[in-house]
Amino acid sequence: MELGWILGRYNYWVFVILTLIGFYAMIAKNNLIKKIIGMNIFQTAIFLFYISIADIEGKRAPIIVSNITEHINYVNPLPHVLILTAIVVCVSTTAVALTLIMKIYQEFKTIEEDKIMEAL
């Protein structure tokens, strides 16, 4: 395997690193805010992965002008649209999770998972 081949796919390496960081934060941390941050990092890694596999070298965005007749040089816009929807879901999930953490803090006066489990 050539070094150029490995370095040419840096976006996949970034995806793997972000996925592992996000997964580690969700599993290993006891602070609920840190878990939410880990979830956001994990979701961002998934977005990067989908956009990376949707991009095709040598093709462009599907902006059609009247004088172009061949449509073979365009990238499929569907994955990009789905990722925009997923970003909205990510923001909504984060907002709901932070609201729940506020309610948990009001009830238990802590956001540490182990202390909350002891109080239950």
C-alpha cells in the first residue's frame, strides 16, 4: 500500500478518529453534558462519512444551466439533502437532551451519572 493512497483518503481517517472519540465520550464519561458532546461528535463523524462516500472525483454539483445537455457529470444530490435533514435532527436531539439534563439537575442537583444512580 502506498503512502499516497492512505493520505489521499484522509477524510475516512478523520471519520474513524471522530467516531472513536465520540463513542468513547458517550461510554466512558459520567458527566451528562460530556455525553451529549460525545454524541454530537459521533453524529458529525457520520455526516462526514456520508458526504465523503457521496462525493465522486471529477463530478460537480447538479446546478443545471440551459446550454448543458449531458447530465452524466453531476453528483447525486440525495445524500447531501439527507445529511441536511440529519443535521436538523441532530440539533433537535441535542436541544431535547439538554432540556432533560436541566430537569435532571433541578431534581438531583448534579449531572454526574453515578451520583444520579445512587440517588435513585
